[in-house]
Amino acid sequence: MSKLVRLVLPVLILAFSVQAFAQSRPVPSPPIIGAKSFLVIDATTGSTLAELDPDLAVAPASLTKLMTAYVIFDALRQGQISLDEMVTISETAWRMEGSRMFVEVGTRVSVQDLLLGMIVQSGNDASVALAEHVAGSEAVFAELMNQYAGRLGMTSTNFVNATGWPADDHLTTARDLAKLARAIVTEYPDYYRWYSEREFTWNDIRQPNRNNLLWRDPSVDGMKTGHTDDAGYCLVSSALREDMRVVSVVMGTSSANARISGSQSLINYAFRFFETRLLYTAGEAIASARIWKSANETTPLGVAEDLYITVPRGSFDALESSVATPATLEAPVAEGQPLGELSVVLNGSEILSEPLRALEDNPAGSMWQRLRDSVSLWLE
């Protein structure tokens, strides 16, 4: 086994639990923050860093607008709409209660301004206007939201509307919201930056972002607050420190201050006790495999994408890796074909297993090479 001693920037997504680290450096329990549920993950690897009932079904309140934004972002990427496209505000959107952007019925507002009104000001009116523009009605848009939730593996989520307005069966979990937040951060970095905007003015009304962590912690650059009587005070937040990004989801606290202080405690805990490091870069030869009856006797093996891992802080140098391949591999071999398995162990416990793939083609050898190797295999 070889020790892993690398470090750089994130790319690949892996998932494993903090329980796997039980025998490594001591990690204390996460702070008690008075929430119904919470989950903290590393945004690069998907590793769980702290949790409390993350699969508890809860009302998401305005955290719903994260999915509304995700659907809109995808419509932009697909070219179905554009940021400068104008949206006519319906009476339904204009009449929305709760937090609002204060758009006027019958006026035309750009998609970008509506997105800012929804993201920064948490505008219910902006959310409905966008939903109607993309899908024709909010009800049809909610169907789209659930389809996207299915694609993201949000198996415990059901959306009824685009705003988070209280409704029967409008439910999600901290785990599902973490998946959604992570998808926004990684798939739409150009749009994600809007979650760091501290204020937005529309109709001569300036409204601040309700995520007070943007002022308290400079490493926090998003994402979304939520509150209803049923949901309590909720917050999804994301922070970046020294190339490590964490996503925190806090559900059901008793006050706006409690969701902020609780989220801050969890974020600090994650960065204090864990680190994410690069193991291997995409295309790097990690090992080689003997290929029988081939033009080349061996084929280099590696990972398809940069491979990262999250471990307790200070434990990286204790990692060990091993490679397993089948006893017999025969040509032809195609680039990208899985030929082995990389196992990474910390203190005797496997914490990561990843396929190793051929880094180049290795075609069948000449008649002589095939005959020679056939005899060798027969004699073994």
C-alpha cells in the first residue's frame, strides 16, 4: 500500500459517512443548536460532516425557491429563456402575499430582475411570475420541480408550489435540500453568485438579503432563508475556506437569530474538524494492468475525474491505498474501460472505493502475441 500525500482543487463527487472515521483522530459531536433537523456536507465530495435527523420530513418554506431557481437556471442553460427576456406580471403573481419584490400587475420585468427579486428579496410574486413564464401555470411548474427533484435523488421531497407557501404535502428533508444546494453551487456557479448579493432594489424599495451570515462571516457566499409558522426558521448556507466548501442545512429553529447562530456554529465545526484534499488527478497513471493477447503488455490505469476525499483534519497522511485487478485481463481494451478498483483505507477502515479505468486503448496483438499468451495462460 502507498501513502497518499497530495493536495489541490475540487472536482469529483463521492459519498461516505463520518462514522467511517471513528478510529481516526478524535472528532467531537456537532454542536447542539436547537433545530428540528440539520445536515452539513462537503460540497465537493458529498461527505456528511454533521447531522441531526436529516431525513425528517419538514415544510421547506421559502427554501422551496432553491428548486424554483434550479429549474429556471436549467431553462436558461437549455436556451428556453434568456436573462433579458421580458415577463408580463399576472394578477396572480401580483396578489401573492408574504415576502415580495413588489412588481406591478401588467408590467414587464426581465427574467434576471425577477431572479434577483426571488433570490435576494425572497419575492413570492417574482417566483410565481417566473413559474408562469416557464410552464404556463404554477401548478405545471410544480410538476417540473418534482421531476428535477427526482433527477437529483431528492427521494423524500414533494413540491406543490414555487414559493413555499404552506400547503398539504409540500415537504422535503435536510438531506434533499443539501443535494439541491450542492447541485446549484456546482452546476451553476455563474448564477450562484447572486446568492451573495446583500440587497436589491425594485420599485424604489430597497430590501436586504435575509441571510445575515453574509455580513457575519466573509466565507459565507449564499444561500437561502425560509420561515413559516409550520416550518420555523430555516437556513441553507454555503461557505468557502481555503478551497474547501461546505453546505449547511438547518431546519426548524425558533428564531431568525437561532438559525443564523446555529448555522455559524455548524459551519465552524465542519471547517475546524475536517478537510478535503485531492488524491489523484484525472488521467494520472495510478497503476498498470497486465493485458494478455494485446499489442502492449500493460495498460495504465487511473480515474476518470479528479478524485477528492474528506477526512478528519490532520489524518490525510495516515491514508493508505491499494489496487485490485482481475487475475486475467485480455485484449482488446478500450480507453475508459473499468479494469480495477482503488481502495483507500484509514486506520484499517475502508473509506473510499473507486473504479480504475484504462487510460488508453490497447488493441489485440499480432497473431504471434496472441498465440504466445494463449500458451502462457494455458500453462499457468
